[in-house]
Amino acid sequence: MSDGERLLLFLLLIYLSGCIRWVDRRTVLFVSGFGRRWRTVVADYLWGNSSGRIFLLNPVPPLGFLFAFRLMPVSVSPKRIVAFNAQTVGNSGRPPQSERTAAIDPGTEFSREDSWLTVDGKPFCDMGDARTANRLAELLNGIKGSDEASREKAILGFWKERLDIRETKRQMRTALAACRPVRVACSWTFFALFVVVPVLSIRFGVGVAVLAGVVVELFSMPLICSLYYSCRKRHDPTFRTGLWGDLFKMILCPPNALRACDLIMERMSARLDALPLAALLLRGASRQAFLTDYLADLQTPKFPDHLPGAIRETCLWQNRTIVKAGTAVIPGLGRFVPAEDWGMAS
């Protein structure tokens, strides 16, 4: 193997490492390898372990698309909020959950610190997304002085807003349009590094190829980082959360900056829910299977034996509300809902 071939192989391995995504037990990836047919990726034991799985995204930047959904790690009822979600995705079970409980009382103060929901200034649960944590804190502060009927109406409204298919479609289009300049820059950089540079190595030797690669990096890295920064700033009110860590990783390992579009799509789709995403993106048997399994899990969750009754009650109330809200705002969803029994499996 020549020096040029070794250099190309080294760059390729570094780049491919940036195409790997870890899918944990709270996450559903909606991926399209070539921008046409969509499918779901969830944690399973076949390609991972009890914590999750690895998944290789399409390594060619112009072709791969993804939306990432994460289960909300809390359950909310008119009486309380608990740091436990009874839902599961995939066959690897639930992730560890703290099972903290907080009553929704007039004297309780809910707020956000980065992506964490806090109760009376103390960390309660990491929501995984600062905007979701902020919206939930607003909801809880808004209902804590209301009667039970008003609380039920407000929580139902929260889920209708989250599951609204027209709003989901708007946010999807916004995300795709927002990352278009970044995608173009990443695509040209990919072409230069993995097509032009190898050709130069073969034609003129390793020295010329290395010089060309350095020039490409010096030009493209500031461009991609600046486009990423401006995109996050324009479309994400909490854009500073995690921003500098993302930019540091791009600068530290330039080939991984070519996956900046994936980071934007993951960040911007963090507030989207699996039900409207599945209704919009999946087709045929895959759509029917996902929605049927997802709704059946909502209706008959499998609780651990040790779980207190108050937490079970809160989870079931939230699950009923999700189904009620979903059937109200997602056309045709009702035909996937199983016969109503709302049992509790153990």
C-alpha cells in the first residue's frame, strides 16, 4: 500500500467514525438513505446491547436524511409530574429512570437549566432538549394554580400542540431548508477530500495531495462552522446549549464536520413526536406496524413490579391523553388504536 493510499484510508476511517450514531432506548431515528423511502431505527439486542445500538448513516452527505425523536422522560397528570415514562421503543426495554415525583402545587416553582427541568431550583429530569424543558416548565407553572378540569384541558392542549401534524410538517420543512446551505458546503468538501485529493495523490504524489487537503480544510472548516453557527442561532432560541461542544468537535476532527447537517437535523427535530413523524414519513406496512405497536404500547404498558401506584396512575393518564390528542389532530390515527381496555401489564 502506497503512502497516498494509507492517507486516504486514514481519512476515510476518521470520516466513517463520524457517520456512526448511537441509538439509545429513548430514541427513534427516522432515516432515509437516499431521500425517498423512510424507515425507523430503534435500539435492539441484535445490533447493540441493553443500552442501545450503533447505526451507520449514509456516508455521502447529499443523500442521507434523518429526523430524531426522543421519548419525553417524564409523565404529567393534573396531580403530579414523575421522572418516569412507561413507553418503550424497540425490544431492549426502558432506560434507567429516577422515578422522582413532584406534586403540581401553587407553591412549587418549575424552571429550566440548560436541558434540565428543575423543581424549586433543584434538578428534576434531563429532558434532552432545552426548548422542550422550557415549554414543559411554562405548562406546569401555568396550571399549578388552576382547578383539575383546567389542568386537564391545558395538558391536552400541550399534547395536541406537540402532535399537530401540520405544525410537524412545517417544522420538518424548516429544518430541511435551514440545513441546505450547510449540506451544500459539506457536499463540496466531501467531493474535494475524497475525490479530488485522491486523484491528485495518484497523479502528482502524496505531497501535493496533502497540500491540497490542507487548503480544502482551511477554506471549508471556517465556512461550515460559520454556517452551522448561523443556522443554530436563526432557528433555535436556545442555540447556545451544546453549540460550543459541537463546534469544538468539528475543529478538532475536521472530517466529522461533514456531518454538520445531521447535527442540525437532530437538534431541530428534538421537539417533534414519533406519531406525526410516522404518519408523514412512513408508508404501507412499515407505517401500519409502527403506529400499531406504538399505540398498543401506550395502551398496555408493562410496568416493573416495584413501581408505586401513583407513578402507574400518572403514566396511564398521560398515555390516555397522548392517544386522545393524537386521534384529534392526526387524520386516520384512530384506526390503529386497539380496542380500549387500558390494562396494566406486569
